[in-house]
Amino acid sequence: MIVPYPFSLSILDQSPRHQKETDAQAIQHTIRLATLADQWGYHRFWVAEHHGDKTLVSATPEILLTHLCQLTKRIRIGTGGILLPHYSPLKVAEVVNTIRILFPQRTDIGIGRSLGCDPAFARFLGTSDAMNQQVFEQKLETLIALLNGTGEFTPRTHSEDSLWLLSSSGASAILAAKYGLALSFAHFINPSEGPSIVEAYRTEIQKQYTNQSIALSIAVLAVCAETVEKSIELATIMAFLLMQNEYGQPNGVPDYASIMEMEMEDHLRRRIAFHLKRIVHGTPTDVMNQLQTIANNYQSNEIMIITITDDAQSRERSYELLSQFL
């Protein structure tokens, strides 16, 4: 008999912009969702960083975080994450230290290796279009040293206020283990290799840091509704966005009816069907059962949910329905 692995629920919000909305409205929906998540009992609420994106408009998570902290009381607020390739470690360290002074013991700093944009747009940020592993590791080590306040790297036993490293690959996960960092793994990007990558992280961090506790969250695309049929419609919207990301950047989140009316080649419809299988969807009980399986597979005590729908109300409702299990 498999013993269910206990897990908490958190939210990773990317500030999706619906096709008939402005960027400002999308950010306001994120702000409202954070206050609701605080009331509903979610463990964390993280905001993402993307650049030049017409659909996911959260570009400065460190700024948005400070506003959300002022509007919430209990929930942990974090960056998911600050994309270190674009910035100097000193500047990021100064931002992090200021956040920790303003909001001690309630913020998480997630660091990412991704560019969060296409290479052409990265050049507007002054970033090369290929951040190699060695350069990123040097930046990460410098950042940790600066946050230690010593100017030199020394491993830190992780706490709730420690750094998190975002990962969708084995390379980033091993870096997290090497430096004793908490790990947030993107199951929604790399579900097939995810459990083995996380197991390698767990093995390596326990080898290097004998007394190190494991801080791990698994990010999952998920949506629920009162009926299975409605959940399929909402999940299809996310599957469509994933397909569009493969073949060209989407321009806002469309509604389900618009997707069904679009003229598409068969191979694009097949890609939508493929991505639909990667998205956890169903009634609240269905979704929780699927999340339990994921938590068991990763032996993780935290699942971080990403939900994108065609309107703010259905997105809020999905999270509200899941909050009954908190």
C-alpha cells in the first residue's frame, strides 16, 4: 500500500493577460489573487519574470513582491524567480537584502537561469543570447557570497529565508545541491525526467550537507472546475498557449470558443492534444488525486500550481475550489 505523501499547496502566478485586457488589468488580477490566496490558506504565492511577452506580463517580480507583502498578512510571498543572467549579483543582493529588511521572515527569493524572453529581446536587456553554465555558476556563487555578508562563498544551511533555485534540468538541480539551496522544479516543463532529476538533487545535497533539510517544491500546470467538461475547456486554453509557444509567441489568452473556431493544421491540433495530457485537470477531487500522485512520485511536501484561464474569475474559482483541501 502506498502511503500518501503529505503536501501543501502554493501558487506560481505569471500575470497572464487575456486578449481583451491591458497589462495593468493583468497585474491587478495578480494582486487580487494574492490577497485571496492569503485568505484561503495557500502556503506561498510567487510571481514570475518574463520580458517582451504579450501574454505573461509580470516583468519585475521583486517590485511586485513588495506590494503584495503590504496587502497580505500570512502567506509567504516570493519571486519565481529573479532571472540572474540579466543582472549583476551585487544589484540582486542589494534588492534581496532590502526585501528582507522590509519584510523579514515572510519572503522567498527564487533565482532562475532562464532568460525569460527570446534571444533578440535579451539583447535589449544587455544580456548575451546564451548564458553558459560556467558564467551562471560564477554569478550564483558571487550572489551567495554577497548575501552571506562575507564577500566569500560559504555554504548556508537553508531556512525559510534562504535562496531557491528554479530548475527544469539536471544541471540547475545539481547546482542547487552543490550550494545547499532549496529547489523549485518545473514539472510542467520536464515531467518525464523530473523525478530522477529531483532524486539526484536529494542524493547530492544529503551527501554534501549531512544535516541539511530538504526544501523542495514542484511546479505543475493545473486547473479545476465544478465539472470535468468545464475543466477540459479551461485546460485546453493552457494547452493551446503551450502549442503557440512552440510555433510563435501568443498574443494574450484567448477564450475556449475562439480556439475551437480557429482554422488550424492537423499537426497543431495534435500538439494541443499532447499538451492537454500534461495538464492536471478535473473536478477538485480529481485534481487533488493527481497532485497526490505527483507529490508521491517526487516525495515532495509542496506542490506549486500554475493556472491560466480565459478570465480572472474562472482562475480564481479554480484556486478557491482547491482551497477546501488546505
